[in-house]
Amino acid sequence: MTQHPGRRRVLIADDCEPVLREIEVLLAPEFDVVGKVQRGDLLISATAEAEPDVVVTDIAMPGVDGITASRAILECHPDLPIVLLTVCTDAEVAVAALRFGIRGYVHKLHAGEELIPALQAALAGQVFVSPSCSRAHAGSARG
């Protein structure tokens, strides 16, 4: 994993190795990937070791899930931006995650268009929610 001075460092967690590789390729032009892990417990320890500027994590992982791992990380590193990359469009999950400090919620189907803008927003202290998740939330509110 090559590092470039001045570029932001990202740590990635997903239980699927091909997805990890795809995310790394997607982010490589703009970010230095400083680690890839496939379990939430490893995400917690890798965050302390790699000292990333931002974390991308899936929700569903074996053992410790991405939300539980994110809570643990934010207890030690409250200003570390974390972006959830998930297939879950449940508005209640997204809202709960944002309430405890998650800065981004991106649907995996739209990662190619939305993940980099979500990371940039999170690093700027803003919140990014995938429009597909926003539409699901609006639909459930009407529903």
C-alpha cells in the first residue's frame, strides 16, 4: 500500500474480499488505502494502528458488526469520520448511525458515484447520505 505525502489515509472494512479490492481500486486515485480488514474487531484494532483520516465500513460483518465497531472507534476517536458503505436502505438504521456520529451512509450499488463525495464531505465535517437511502426514508415517511 503506497503512501503519498499530503493525501488522505483511508481504512476499509468489508467481509467480502472482492468488495475490498473494488473499493481500494475506486479510492486509489484520490486516497491512500492504509488497511483493509474483513471483521469489525479487526477494524477497531486496525484504526488504532493505521491512524487513518477516514474509515469506510460495511455494516454486516461476522463477529463485531460495522455499527458496533464504529461506536467503539468513535469512543476513542470522536472526530474520526466514518462512512458506512452498505446494502441496507433502512432509514431507521441510517438515522441511528448518524445520531451517534457516523458522517456518511452510502448504498453499495452507488459506491462508484457516491463514495468519494461522501468521504470528501465527511472529511470536511459534513454529513452525506446516499440519495437512494434518502428516497427510502422519504417513502417510509409517506407510507
